[in-house]
Amino acid sequence: MPGRLDVDTLLACYARGVFPMGEARDDPRVFLVEPDQRGVIPLEAFHIPARLRRTVRGEPFVVRVNTAFAAVVDACAAPGPGREDSWINGPIRRLYLELHGRCQAHSLECWKDEVLVGGLYGVTLGGAFFGESMFSRTTDASKVALVHLVARLRLGGWRLLDAQFLTDHLSRFGAVETPQAAYLKMLGPALRLHPDLTSLSRPLSGSDAVTYALQPTIQAS
């Protein structure tokens, strides 16, 4: 898109249901995407496969929040099997680091022996959390991060977890595809909410994360 996209304009884009992408890692251009069908993970219908529940409860990783945001973004942009290129280019990286500095972009990280082995990051605006990307360098690391994210979002009073596009991977967690018009009807009320941001960094055991992520109703405390 022409000109330099700043963080305020970027947040306004999220508020109207569009998000940025780059054509390639080395391409400096940024374009806005408004898909006809939107991937959403319903927080009240989140699903955790049985094996993963056991893994999360076993706490194979130390889960931290916002201790290595730039490293998570860079890991999401790094080449990997089946993902030689990335939509996360230099301008997009800059924007999300600026949002993180304003406490509007957050990372959940999985660490093992003080090594970052998986995680995810996204943007929060009102009671909507826009998941941007995730990565895993060892089995189940990004999945554990997702379970911890959902638990914290539910505890804090978020109402919408936007996954952008539906994938087979996300379908295992209950993600669904919804028309953009229906998505916008969910987005508007979510943006008017004021969730408890401290819930994102709340310490949770693996058992607590599973319980809160799956509990039918959550009252923020």
C-alpha cells in the first residue's frame, strides 16, 4: 500500500476487520487483507485433544508472557519445513514491535532449558485478540502456548479470538470459518469491552490452563 503504515492506522484496520500482510520476507510492501471467510476460534467452544491435555498438564515447558516478543516474531518469520518464505517482512516486524511497546501486541512463549522452543504472538484491541502467527521447534510447543493463551483470554474477559484463516491445524481446536459479514457482527461488540490485561501474564499451572480453557463459563477475577 502507498505510504508508511503507522500503528494507529494499523489498529484502525483491525477495528474494521482487515489486517496486513507482506508478499514475501524480503518484499518491503504491505497490503491489507479482508477475506470473504474468516477463521475464528470460539473461546466458549475451545477443544483440546486428549493427548494434548495430558501434555499441557505435564508442563514440559516453562510458559512465559512478553519476555521475548521480538524473538517470537523472528521465529515465526524464519524459514521452516513447508514454509520457505514468510509474510512477515521488515515493515510488518517494525509495526508489531511498536504495538508491543504500547502493550497492544503480546507473545506467549514456551521455554525448555532456557531455550525458546515455541510460541505465538498477536494483537489485542478491546475484547478481541487477533492471533498473528505461531511457531514450534519441538513437538507441541505452539499448541501448549495456544492453550495457555485461551485460558488467559477467558480469565480476562476477552470474547473474540481471530485466527484470520481456517487451517486443518486450528480446526482441531474448534476453529470455524465464518463469513466476513458475520465476523464483523462479532467484532463490533468485542471491541467495546475492557478486558483485564493482567490476565495475560497471570501465572498458570498446566492443569489450570486446561481447566480455564475448557470451563463452560468463566468469571474474570
